[in-house]
Amino acid sequence: MPDPDGLPELIRRIAATSLPDSSEGAPVGVPPAAWPRILGRVVQERLSGLAVAAAQDGWLQLNDDQFAELLGQHRDAMTWTLRVERILLVVSRRLEARGVRPIVLKGPALAHTLYPDPSWRAFRDLDLLVRPRLAGGAGSRGDVEDRGDVLPRGVRVANLGTEHGGTGHCPRRAG
């Protein structure tokens, strides 16, 4: 069934903001009746930063109320993102103090390396990859995952391998 608002195509176009040739095509206005669905999907897909950029580029044409609402949602997303980045700084220092060098995956790593503006890439969690060391030593699975003084709730850690040469997994701390 075709979408009368063209929602999937508009979301794809927002997601492609800043990619080569992504601004090609006619400017798109958003009818007020369709705006709640579009904004909901933008928020759900964590595309508020790219939507703000698309509106500033002029191809996503929003009225003043729509733009203000989008900015409010983006501000909320960035508030959470900044909390995660603050946790990253604390956790990295704690791990490095124990001789463990974490590798940051996904959200923060992508935001600061692949996007022209890191605020275009919202993220809600933190994924770290660590190399295991001798069982029981600093940086072992138990030391990294279970000690509340190292990892706050919600931080996932994946090992590059286990003592048995396996691949490890990405557990989520309970709580």
C-alpha cells in the first residue's frame, strides 16, 4: 500500500543528508497534518540532527512551528548524547588507569569521525571493545564488567577474545 505522505522516501532522504548528491531533488514541504508522523519517525530513527541540517540546507521546508518542534526534539536527543559522552570520558579514564585501552564502537566513534557535525549523529548507549588480559588481572571480563566503580549501568563491553580463544559477546549490565 503506497504511503500518501511519502514518509519512507522522505525519511530516506533525511538519512542521506550530507552524502554526495543527496541534496538533489525538489525541496520538500511538510503538510501540517503529516508532521506528527514524520517527526515521530525522525525521532524514532534518531535522525533529528540530519533533519535539522536538511532544513537548514533548505530542501526540507518546515514552517516556524515545525522547525521549533524539531529543534526541541533535537535538543532532547543531544542532552542524552552528551550524557553518554560524559560517561565515555569517565569510563575510559577508569579503564586506562587499570591498563585497559577501550575501543569505542558505533555512536560516539561514528559521530566524531564520519559526520561533518557530530550533532548530526545522536546515540543513546555506549559500546566498548576491550582486549582481555590474564584471568583475574586488570582488564579481565569480570573486572571490566562487574565492578560498578568502572562501568556505569548500561555500558556494554565486548572482548576481542577470551582466554580460550573464543570471540566473546556483548553483554548488557543488569539493572
